[in-house]
Amino acid sequence: MPSRYFKHPLALVESDEIGEGTRVWAWSHIMKGASVGRDCNIGEHCFLECGCSVGDRVTIKNGICVWELVTIEDDVFLGPNMIFTNAPNPRSGFRRPLVPTLVRKGASIGAGAVIICGNTLGKHCSVGAGAVVTKDVPDYALVYGNPAMQHGWVCRCGIKLNFADRKARCSCGREYTFDGSKIHPLGEEE
């Protein structure tokens, strides 16, 4: 029976939970117990550990490890060589409890960024290349730096928004309002 997904001959896929249309490229390893949704693209040299969850239409660029208790929702982009952690104070020889991390729908994480465990990255947020995320990131927030700090808001399409009188209109046509602490898209479901 033909596979519902593509696996490069040099990839190792042990999981039965790979969605239709997903592509797994050379030298990547998906362990039994890892869950991957439909229409994902998993680049070369990636490792997905048992107990991780990847939604639909997720792009995982080359050189990324997705550890146990990392949950990635639909439509997320993970830039090359970005890093997740899952233990707050790891030591060899000591069993430490793992801490979950959640990446919400539509978020983008730039190349080489580090996501410290226990944080939630909000819907459609953008994390800049090389950022070190040490706390939660709000929906639609633009963060970068070490430690990552917020430097504005982005549209669902990823373009930085400019607010005037608590309103913004992106060049893609989407509109947003700002209530003083977070933004709200107009005319579409959050």
C-alpha cells in the first residue's frame, strides 16, 4: 500500500501518526509517539521526539529538534536551526521534570532563535532571527533580541503594523484595533 506521505529514503520515520501530504527529507528522524499533521514539510537533519505534537501545514526548516512536550499548532513556520528546550535546569544523571512549550497557530520563529521551555508563543506572532525567548509572547507580537523584547505588532501576513488612533490597516488589506494591551483583527476570527 503506498504511503500517504513522502519519506526520503535516508529519513527514519518510526511514528504511525504522520498526516497525508507531509514531506520528510533526508537524515530526519521522527520517533514513535511523535504526532505530525497534514501537509507539513520537515527539512533535513530534523529530530521529532516522542511526545511532541505538530499541527497541519507546519514548515520545519533544516536542523531543528522538536522535543517531548512541545506542541506546535497549525500553519507555524520554524526557521532553520531554531532551538526548543524542554528542561529548565538540565543536568546529566538527574531526572528533572520536563516543561511544556506551546506555539500557537500561525506563529513564525526566525532562524537560530532559542525558545526557553514553559512559554507560549501567541497566534501569528513573529520571533526574530537569533532571539532568545524567555517569556510568553502575545498574539501578533513582534519580538527580537536577547532576551527577546516586544518591538511592535505584526499582521497575520507577517508585515509590521503601524497604529494611528488605535487602528491599523496592513498593505494586505487586513485591519486591526488596539485596546492598549493587545490587538484585535477586524472582520475575521481570532
